Amino acid sequence: MSEELKNVTATNVTATVKWFKPEKGFGFVRLADGSGEAFLHASVLAAASLPNPVEGTTVVCDLAQGAKGPQVVAIHSATPPETPPAPRARNQRPPRPTASVSQPGAAQPHLDDGEGFAPRAPKPPRERRERPAEPAGPATMAYGTVRWYNLDSQSGLIEPWEDGATVYFDRATLRQSGLEIVADGEDVRYLAVGSDDAPVAQRVELI
């Protein structure tokens, strides 16, 4: 255990698992007294010989203050929820349209350019949200997945792991975070500000 977690700040605390991602090896619990949340790492579960918890699992644990907030350092018991929650489906990207191939004898579309080919419709520009000059609201740290990043517009969107609106970011945000580029589908941790329906990332970190 690291030096920063040796000093236990609370023992036998009751909390409920908010979410836990086995593929990432961590998650968060919501403290029963309403004082906030605490980080939960898979190593703590392994030390207690416990399986990965599902959302809603009640745990009795010890807490310590880590560099980024309260963290669970020991689990004494874990009680699964009476009714396990239904798996949350992540937003799926719409399938790409495929070019149709005409069959012999099938009716052909009307072509009016005189050359035997219809002009291709221009590709609609990718949606771009304007970055607010001074976003309002408290900053919140969260986790998500890059939905897309456009090199032409030098901006992109992050799909949060929890329910909520997509989060806008641009190249300036990446450079302030020490990054030059992010790829579609990469998991990130971000600090967002602004309203719930139009959040803007101030910092983006790869995880």
C-alpha cells in the first residue's frame, strides 16, 4: 500500500457501489452518509477475496485520503443487491450506409447529367459545437470514451460513462492537458465545466 493510503481516515463505513468496470479495474462507491464518493480499486477486492461487485452492492469498508480524494483501502463485507441492475447499454454508433448494387434487369434511377452517372450528393459537415467563452457551473471530474475527434475542425466529443450529455473539447484543451491528439474510442478522464446539457472539457487525460 502506498504511503498516501496508510493513514485510515474512517473505518466500518457503509457505502453502495455506484459503478465498477472490471476491464478497467476500478470504480466508485457512494457513501451512505451522503458525504460523497470514494474510489475503489480492484486490488482492494482481491485483498478481501471478493468478486467484482455489481451496481448497488452494499459494502462495509475503511477509507483513506488519497491524492485525488477518498479511497477504499479495505472491505469487511459485501452484500449484493436483491435485484441486480439491468446492464446499461452504451450508445452505439449508427451503421455506415452501404452503396447499393443494382441487379440485372432492375429499374435504374433517373440520370440527368448526360454522362450516365448521377452527381454524388455533398457530404454533410460534421456537427461542431461552439466553445463557450466563459462556461458557467462547477467543474466535475468524470470518465468517458472519445466518440470522435475531427482533425479538420480540431474538436471532438466525449461520451460519458454515466448518463449525461456529450462533452465538447478542442485542440486547445488537449494541449493544455499535454496531449497532441486522441483517437476515436479511447477512454479518458476529463474535467468538465458548464451546464448539464452543454458541458465543456477543461482537461483531458488518457487512462
